[in-house]
Amino acid sequence: MAHVLIIGAGGVGSVVTHKCAQVSEVFSTITLASRTLTKCTAIAAQVKERTGVTVAVEQVDADNVAETVALIKRLKPDLVLNVALPYQDLPLMDACLETGVDYLDTANYEPPDEAKFEYKWQWAYRERFTARNIMALLGSGFDPGVTNVFCAWAQKHHFDEIHQLDIIDCNAGDHGQAFATNFNPEINIREITQRGRYWEHGEWVETDPLSWSMTYDFPEGIGPKKCFLMYHEELESLVRNIKGLKRARFWMTFSEQYLTHLRVLENVGMTRIDPVDYQGTPVVPLQFLKAVLPEPASLGPLTQGRTCIGCLFKGVKDGREKQLYVYNICSHEEAYREVGSQAISYTTGVPAMIGAMLMLTGAWKRPGVWNMEEFDPDPFMEALNRHGLPWQVIES
Ligand code: NDP
């Protein structure tokens, strides 16, 4: 029986709140807080209608540590579940340190004025979290998150050494919009326009943004799709924690239409993150673009098709070379029917709930700051099957 304080009432926040409400034997009290109270009330009303569970709502600016500390002291939650934006990771970890409460997020910290994500800022909290006897679980979404757990599971049950890892993220869905992003547009576009990077023979190799591609034939009728090499945050921890890794890469599918729009937006300066002067007012073009693009949460009823996200491993077991592909397929329409969101928010929100559940029940509980692959993958893998993200394995 625990009280979870969810921060961030966006696309992912809505799914986490629904999923926590479905597991009321663990999450006996749920509070949803965000910068905009009306977004929390709207989600709470949907959760009440779908599950009968009452969710308390609060307004908070999570950039303001004192404000969050006051909220935590008043509510006394057992866990802060951060599904606001990566900018809020450090202020929320500071608030957790001050109040002695456990912390979970789904994306690593990014400084607002530089499109750069790295774990170093959050890993720097390790000693302080350990000394305070509290825990932070980093990146409990799908990728990062489930992909890290797939790696730990493959390492535990299938390989003596994993030599090659390809994480492949396919969204074979269609929302019918000319251009929209499936999660927060600002964070999404900052990520996609960065230089690519992969790990090979102990060092990082850089590529021009989206300049490398391959075609991968996805299972269960999804078929061949073009995937682009990108840098993705879970690579940073996985190359440290997975034994014998010689190469690690991350790939994502994009449609030609998406890439054409992105190229035009970049070329005209709309993806810039530095402020420009507009009639005496400083405006960050990417933040303005976010304001005119569809909200990810609004894509729920429009999106059809499926996502397929998985890990392709090559390595050695008992002296024999083997290949393993572990993946989940998630239907946009089924996610919408269950919780009113498309599959990108769903595939992030479900693992966030599972990570929180494992922390609160003690299955994953250790003071310090941890990445997902540092825990026993088995209870997480089992929970994925039970809570809406069943996985499959193809071995060869
Ligand atoms: P949204 O933009 O839909 O939602 C973000 C929410 O955070 C908004 O409701 C916003 O409130 C709130 N917020 C922003 N700033 C503050 C603040 N200072 N204080 C309080 N609340 C704030 O994003 P998504 O739901 O799509 O994404 C949420 C997180 O999930 C992001 O960090 C994203 O990177 C991560 N993610 C992780 C994935 C994974 O697989 N690991 C995949 C997809 C997303 P308001 O609207 O009032 O401004």
C-alpha cells in the first residue's frame, strides 16, 4: 500500500496514472501534479470513469525545488514518479534528496540551453542518494527502460557474452497528420537532430544526423522498414553494464514525409533552441514550433497501426554463436481503447508503472542511483506480460 506522486500531466503522465489506478493493491493513493492543474483534472476524470479510482490533483512547478519540497512534505508520498520533461530531472532529484523520498524517471537530464543528454549529471547523485538511504531508478520507459531490461534478461538467460546489440525502434503507425511527434515535440526534435553515435571496440563513433540507414524486416506482418542510426541514451549505461559488448547501436524508423518536414524545419531555422528577437520579445523557435504542432496526447484517437521495439543480440553461449531478437508489438488502437492514448505514450507509461511497482514492493530496492539493467530482469519481464506489453523471442 503506497502513495505515488506522479509529476507531469502529458501523454505519458496520463498512461502512468491509468496504469497505477489499475494496480490499486500497490498504488493505494495516487496524486497527479503538473504545471497546469486543468490537465491533471482532465486525466483524473478519465481515470475515474475508466477504473473508478479517485486520483488527487495538485499544481506544481517542478523547476522550483522549494515548491516541490513543500508539496512532498505536505503529501508524504513514498515515491516521486517523474514524467514531466528531462529538464525537471535534477530539480526533482534535489527535492527527493531534501525530503528523503525515492525517485523514478523515464528520460535522462538535458540542460535546456544545450541539446545534449548524458547520465553524468544524474549519476553524480549516487553517493548522496546512497547516504540518504533512498533510491533513484533512471529511464524506466520503453527505450530507455524495457530495452535495458531485455539486455539484462538476454545476458542472464541466453548468453555468456553479448558481442553485438542493435536496439531497433519501429513505429509502423500512422496518425494522418502532415507532421506531428509522438512524444513531446521539443524533446523529440532535439534528440533526432543530434549527431548519430554508436559504440564499437571500446569507443564512440560519430555520424552525421540520420545519415546511416538499414532496412529491417519486422515480424508479425509489419514487414520491411527503413531505420536510421541515432544516438540514444540507454547506450551510455549499457556499454558499461553488458559483458563483452563489442558494438552497440540504436535505430529508429522514420517516414519520408516526416524526414522531409524535419529537413525543411531545420533549414529555415525552426528547430533552433537559442532565443531570437521577435518584435522585442525573445522567442525560442523550437518552443514556438512545439506550440503550433499537435499535442502528443491529441494523437490518441487518430493513430492506427502498431509499434515494434526490440533488441537484436549476437553473441556466444556455451562456445556456440547465437542470435536472439526480443521484441514487443503494441497496437495504437488497443492502447487507445484501454487508456485513451496512442502506443508511444502507452509503451512509456506501462514500464514507468512497473518500475514504480517493483520499487514499492521491494523487488527492486537498493539505495543509490541505478539504471534498469542493474536489477534482476525477471520480475520486470513477467510484469510486462501481465500489464499490457507482452514480449516475444526469436532465436537462431
Ligand atoms: P508531454 O509534453 O506530453 O508532457 C509533459 C508534461 O510535463 C506536461 O504536462 C507539462 O505540463 C509537464 N511539465 C513540463 N514542465 C513542467 C514543470 N516545470 N513542472 C511541472 N510540470 C511540468 O510529454 P510526454 O508525456 O510525451 O513525455 C514525458 C516524458 O517521457 C519526457 O521526459 C519524455 O522524454 C519521456 N519519454 C520517454 C520515453 C521512453 O521510452 N523512455 C518515450 C517517450 C517519452 P504543462 O503541459 O502544464 O506545461
